[in-house]
Amino acid sequence: MAGIVLRRCVSRTLLSTPGAEGIRIRGTNRYHWTTLRRTATALTSGRAAFLLGLPTLSCLAVEAYHRVQSSTVVYALEKEEVLEQADYLYSCAETEKLYQLLLQYKDSDDAEFLWRLARASRDLSVLPNMEAERKKQLMFEGFEYAKKALEKDEKCFAAHKWYAVCLSDVGEYEGVKVKIGNSYIIREHLERAVELNPKDATSLHILGYWCFAFAELPWYQRKVAAVIFSSPPVSTYEEALEFFLKAEEVDPNFYSKNLLMLGKTYMGMKDTEKALLFLTKAKEYPAHTLEDKEVHREAVDLLKKLG
């Protein structure tokens, strides 16, 4: 069911902040964005720039005003430093350290902290050997942070993406009916994420994965879904292919799983030649993470089946 399609496909993807300047850090053979806003920018933009046109104030008022403005600038600088540190830890797969860093900002009203904390919570939950009860706790915790991020900034594409991912995760504990019902919501938020940031390859990939899951849904599961919902979610291999290809166009070779899914989608479409092409690419992708290794094994098995 679609409630499980997002469990592992986004565990090692990093998001960029729209409009932010950035550099790319090579982590595990992937590029990751981290913000680089400088002190000069903070001092010459937004409220700080308003200091150039202040009306005449009393001495006490001026002193109080400068204290407020100074704290605003300090917060802005601290925020960017923390986010840069968080993105660096993410690129290095320091999941526990990242979670502990961001946990200090769990009560923040800033969506940038909250969606990253949602991601860190769910990434921690899917680490190998995680105790079952702790895993469940982290997944629901991540969902709450994602929901709060969305409440704070509805136009944050990353908040929509991680809300969709975390909603899928918690659906694993809430039964088939809830999972199917969540599928509609998951797609809506992924589509909104792509609308807000068409250049985010991972949102496109997850949408492709969503489509693929329903395209290959066995007939008996479709019947079960039809009993629960008069119009259960449906999709096609062609629709899945469109999203996977778009993800590659936006960021070529960004993710071993996207190459694997392209191969599997072409298999579903009975296009053996293109299936072989992308499965071979997935097999040859440098295996830097546990997921890359799993992709390699699956690609090798599928290539054997294709002969």
C-alpha cells in the first residue's frame, strides 16, 4: 500500500532553501546544499536596513530600539550558523548528533528548524537495530515536528515534503484504512512541494515512487481498497516514469534508488532495453551507504532475471 512506499526512499536526501545562496558539500558521493548568508547581508537587509531612515527618537527609545535590533541580527546570524552546522552533520550522516543539535529548537516557531528536526527524527527511527518502541516514538515525534513546520510556513516546500514522508511513516501503525486515506493527502503535499520548488529532485522521486506503488498494486489489493473507498488511489507506470525521469533531469545521478526505480518501471512497461540500461547504472553506482548497497543487490538480482 502507499502507506509504506516512502519508508526508505528519502532517508539520505538533503533539501535546499529556495533563494538561498549555497555551496555544495560532497558527503557520500552526493551533493548537498548548505546556506552561506554572510554578516553583511544580515546587516543590510530587512529590518536592519530600516535603521538608515529612522525618525528622531528619545535617547531611551533609541537605546531600547538598538537593543531589539541587535538581538534580531544576532538571532539571524545564529540561525544561519546552526542551519549550516545541521546541514553539514546531515551530509556526514551524523544522525544522532544532528538530532541532538536540532532538539534544542523543538519549540521554535521557525519552519527551517522544524522540518529539519522532523527529518532527523525519522532518520534516527530507521537506523538499524533501533528498538521498536523507540522507533515508533521517533516516527510520531517527527510527524508532529513536520506538522508544526507546515503550520508555521505553508509555503515551505520542505515542510510539505517531510509532512508527506512522516505521514506515511505513522500510517504504518494506524491500519489499512487510514493508510489508504493518507495516500491522497501524501500525494497532495508532494505535489505542493514540487509546485513550490520544481528543482527538488527528491520530491519528484517520491512522487514517482507513490505512482509506481499504485501502478503495481496486485488486483486483490485493489479490490480491498475499492471496498474501503469508492475511488481508491490509482496510477500508472507511465506516470511514475515521468516523475523519475524529471528527477534525473533536475539532478542527474543524485540517488541510486532513482536509477533502480527507473529500471523497475521500464520492466513494468516491458521495455527490456531501457530496463537493462538503468539497472546497470544502479548496479554500478558507488555504494557509500547501506541503502546504496541494498540497491546494488536488488539491481544485480533483477539483471539476472532479465538475462
